[in-house]
Amino acid sequence: MTNNELSRNIINTLHQQPNGSLKFSQLTERLNIDKKRVALNLFYLESNGIIELRSVYSSDSLFPEIYFVSLKPKGVFLAENPDKLDTIFPLDMEYSLLNINPIIDNLMKALKTWAGNDSKRLTLYKKLTEVFEDPLFNDFIEEHYSGRQQR
């Protein structure tokens, strides 16, 4: 499944709910897709004002723990206007709309914020190393960015 297909499925799944919301665990169960992949897609959708994430950061986590996902008005509009959904998340594209740049920007801000705290910076570097060494992450990058122009 491409990221565009996943984005569409997330939007449509949330739109089918009476209040346009689901717990993260319910969403991933209904989509039957790896939580890491869904989370990356959700970060993209949130950064574009399509959904709202309710999440928490623990002091030792690299990424927030998502516990609730809600469709925002823009997401409702897309779900109710298939032509607009096709424009933003076309199914015939060979590349993904998912952009990891906002995630990298947030990580860089965290590193700058912790400039005087070597312990926190070292912890973040170690976690980043774990992410970059994760085969799932590498498969994702290979599938979506290798040899393709990034948006």
C-alpha cells in the first residue's frame, strides 16, 4: 500500500466514525498496518491540518506516543469531496506525499534546545541511531525515496 492509499484509508476510516475519531490502537487494528508506518503517515496528515493527534511525550521518548486521532474540518472536506481527495492523494502517483522533513526539523530543534545538556543530546543521538538502523525504517526509505524526487 502506498502512502497515498494509506492516507486515504485513514481519512475515510475516521470519517466513517460518528465523531470522526478513533483511538490509535483501534485505527491501526482496522487498517491492519504496522503502527510505525501509520504513525509516520499520521504525522504528515497532522502537519497538513487534516487530522489532529492527541499524544504525549515521555521524557525518554524520541517520538510522541499517539493515543487518539481525530479528523479536522479539512479532513472531513476531503472525505466528502472525492475529487479533492484525488488531487491531494492521487492513486496513480509513483511516489509518496509523506514528507519526513518536518520530523527531521523537529529533531534538529530538539538538539539545538538541548545544546547545553550533553546527556539529553546523547540520548537523542542514540535513539536516532536505533531508528536509522531499524530495517523497517530502511525499507520505508528505500520504498518511498530511493531514486525518486522528494517533495
